[in-house]
Amino acid sequence: MIMKTRSYLSVKILFLLLSLMCLNNGHASETLLYFSNQSQCSNTSLNIDVPFTISSDRPWCYVTAFSAEKYFQISVSANGAGIAAPDRFANIILSIEGQPDIKYSVAQAGVAPIINVRETNIAIAPGMQEFTLDISSNTDITFILPSWISEKSGNEWKNGTKTYSFIVSGTAANQGNIVVKAKDPAFNKQVTIPVVKQESLRIIAMQYNIRVQTTDDGNNNWPNRKATAAQFIRAMNTDVVGTQEMSKTLLGVDQYNDLKGLLSSDYDSYVGYRDESSFSDEGNAIFYKKNRFTLVNSGKFWLSETPDTKSKGWDAGYNRIAVWVVLREKTSNREVFVINTHFDNTGSTARNQSATLMVQKINTLSGGRPVILTGDLNTIPASTPVNTLKTILDHTKDVAITTSGPSYTIHDYNENPSTSVFFDYVFTSKEIGRINSHVVAAPKYNGVFLSDHCPVTVNMDIYFNP
């Protein structure tokens, strides 16, 4: 007879009933008994008047016969003691004078193996030579690693939580899995963590409000600044430039084509105009190095309740737009989404709503690509529009490894402005990679004012999975 139960509360009654059943059958019987993994002791009475003996074949299961008192005792030690342990088994033989032996198979529950890894995936940034995993386990573990990852010395197992270190070899992008498994073959327990070694794309992006052409600026008018503007863009080795206030009129003013011509040997560009007027207009443009990037797609929308048609939004004083491009880097074949905008200078509701619209449009248009946003937002870093954008983007000044330059970006042609106003931004996707530097330019370059704004230049490494 074999009976199975997971109850640990009625061992004494169970033994008594099973013993009587076996004795009444008059032949040898087998009973399977279960104990929990805790240390236990159980006395079992026998309704017999003849001597008996009892024995066990495992030291953790200790048995004692008390013939005169008509009972026997089973004691089991704890199995595992906080460390994973498999179920274990013992055989007990009860010998009664004049009766067939009774065999009890004793099973004691083990402690289930635990392997918990805090990290659900590992992204190894370019240049990264080591990384760690925080693992909690109650059983000795081993690792199955990709060929380009090896264990660092000191990874001996410890019961509980421990940080394990690994070394990365090679420079090429790669991907694979790290398998953390129980070393004991009795445990079928393992955890798999995807791991990728990323590749990097360095981009230098610039935000540059060039200032509309107006005779009110005297010697700082655009004709006296445009050559210096082009020299500065080249000197900063800029890959992508977002510009605003590119005015054109019937009187021959055409700031976009002026700058486009001066940069034509190195840069291509895309421009959008806010009024779409043949008389006078103002545009936003994105310039990009043509030897590095191919234009994949482009477009514009208005910052208004009807963004797909020419319109002025909310309480804005002017029509306002955003222009965007998808650029493919020629060597890596990787794509980035670049968007450039200019928020209204008079309407606070327009600025707030424009930021909300920008978030929606970026989510729709970027297609999961890394995002670079340049813009004159006409608002300070602590404002609602900036905080709205920061729900999906990082202000590069906040996360850059180094920052330099003035604390302001507005100076109105004054090298020492009396107030510190910061309106010009470069944002990127959150965790885009590494923002190496954020530089606010001085008001003058080679003795010439670049604009009434300071350009902002950001050096970044964008990380891509293979």
C-alpha cells in the first residue's frame, strides 16, 4: 500500500492508521510519508503487545523504538537551513515479531531554489569595459556567457544578495544572453538576461536664433553678421543646426538663402516658413552636413489648434511653426529625428499649448528614432513649457558631462547684459546616450556679434543597439 499526503499536522494519527492497516493485511506493506523541510519529531503509537524494532537508512531521519511503551519516534533534521535543497528520501523498516516487515518511505520537502536578478536587460555603452549584475540567490550559481563577456575575479557565490562583475572584450557591436543558473543539477532553475553591446554615433548639434534683418540693429544688422555666422557654424564643426528668424522680404532680404549659400559646400538644409507669404515671411531651417547625412523625410506643422494648416494658435502674436527632418547617417545607416521650433514671444497659453503639441508630434513623427530638438522657446528653464517637453526629452544642459559659457542666451547685443535670460535649448530623447558637453557661445565671435542670442552647441554620443 502506498499513500501520499502533504499534511504535516497529523503524522501520529497517520502512522497509527497505516500501521494497523498493514498489520491487518498480514503481509509486508509500503507507506509513503511526507515531512516539511523543518526539523520535526513525531511519536507514533502501535496497538501491539509484541516486541518490535525499527531502523532508518539515512542519518537525517533518526528513528527510535519504544517497545514497552508501544510507540516509536521519528526525528528529521531541517532540510536546507536557508539554502536551497532538493527533496530527500529515507527508508524505515518496522519489524514486528510474527509479522511481515513494514516499509515506510519517508520524503522530506526541500527548499526551492531562488535566483532573482535585479537587471532585466543590459545595455553596454561604447567604451564600457565592465558591468555588474545584482543577484539574490539561495543556491550556488554559474553563468553561461557570450564569448565577448567573461567573469571578473571575486565572483564567488554568496547566499543572499551579491554584486557580480563582468568584463567586456572587443569593440564591435554585439548582442546575446547571459544565463544565470543553479550549479546543482538537481535544480532546474535559471534566469536569462538579454545583453547588447551598443554602437555610438557622435553628433554636434546647434541651436541658433540668427535674428531677423532689421535696420534697427545698425552695425549689427544681418549683412554685417552673416559671414561670421557661417564661419562660426563651421568652426564648431556642427553636424546639425536649427535656426530661427530667417526673414525674407520683397526688398531683397533672404537670410535663409544667404546662409545656405555661405554653407553650400558643406551643408544641405530644409526650411519652412510660418506665413507662406510672397511679400514677407520668417522661417525656421535645419542645416545638416551633406557628407554625413542623407535626407529621408521632412515636414512642418503650425503651433496651433489646427497644426496641418496655416494658422495662429491660442493667444499667440504670430503664426509659429516647427520644422522637422529624418536624417540617415551614411556610414552607420542609422537615422535620427531632428525638429526645430520657435515658440511665441507674447502668448503664455500659446507657449504652454505649443509644448503639449510638440510632445504629441514628436511621439507621432519620430518613429522611435533618437530625437534632437532645437528651439528658441521664449521661456525660462523652470517654466511649464520646458517641464512639459521634459516629460519625454532631456534638456541637454541638465545632463551634460560638462557645461560652459554664459548663464544667459539673450543679450540684445550687450556683452554684459544686466539680466540673465535663458531662452535657447537643445533637447534630446531621454537616455539617448551620453551628452558630452553643452556650450553657450559668447555674444561675439572674432569681434562680431553672432546675433542678439547666444548660439548653443551640444556634443553628444547617440547609442544604438546592434
